[in-house]
Amino acid sequence: MATAERAAQPTFRTATEADVPALVALVESAYRGEASRAGWTTEADLLEGQRTDPEGVAAVVGGSASRMVVAESGGAVVACCQLENRDGHAYFGMFAVNPVLQGAGLGKVVLAEAERFAYREWGADEMHMTVISAREDLIAWYVRRGYTRTGEMSPFPYGDERFGRPTRDDLQFELLVKKLA
């Protein structure tokens, strides 16, 4: 438990190109395969295959309107998230917490840092994100943190294995929004 408690107060920095392999591994471990089952954010029952790839992470790291936030504890990368500055609002994605540290409050700390940054540094009035609508437990977690379900759905990219291989045919994304101002 001491490790999880320490991880709840990480240091934050912006990712660099050198972080890409560690970030891909972190995102994969939080969502795909047997390792992801150590935490509660697994999508292993919904999707097989990859969650992201080095090119996708590198695009966020090198993007002029994006930032990949890295959370470190004890010299290790323990969490990350993607932020994009989009016309008055920020987009939050690629959120991952090391599965063995999930449930100890680290995710709340990372989300709060992302919201703080988007509001103070970019002047974003809202944070937007999309979540697979079948992930009721994850959506409920965001709702408890002030996000609103919009009911606005977008299709899952079936056939694009960069986002995984779905095990069911009813996946879609729901837009969640939170006012930051």
C-alpha cells in the first residue's frame, strides 16, 4: 500500500519523444490483455489487440496543439494523459494509470492536473472526452468528478486495428463534458 500512497502524489511533466515506448507500454497495460485485469480500467472483455501505437503517441507528443502529460513517482512513469487544445475547449484522452496502482486515488490527481492545465494554460472553458458507452463503471467515475453525459454518440472505428479488434458489434463513444470555468 505504501507504493500506491506515494503514487497518489506524483510529479508532472510534459512527455518527450524518449518517453514514447514507456507511454505505449503503460497505455497497453491499463487497457489490453491479461496485465490490464490487475486494474479496473481494462477493456480486455470488449477489445483485443492494441490500444495505441508508437506513431499515435508520438503524434500527441510532437503536436503543436497537444500535450502528453506524464505522472512520475519514484522515478517511474505511473500515469499519463493526452490533452489537445481545440477551439475554446480541451480534449482529454489516452488516460492511463498503471494497473497495480489503480484505485488508490492517482487517477483523480492526474485528471485534476489535466483540468488545471487546460484552464490556466490554455484558457479552456470545458474539458471534453469520449468514452466507450459500454464502460458504465468508467463513465460513472467521470460523472462523480463533475462530467456530464451528453448522449452524443460517435461510431467506434470498426475495421481499424490501430484501435483494437472489437469482440462485440455494439461499441460506440459517448461525449462527456465538464465546465472548467
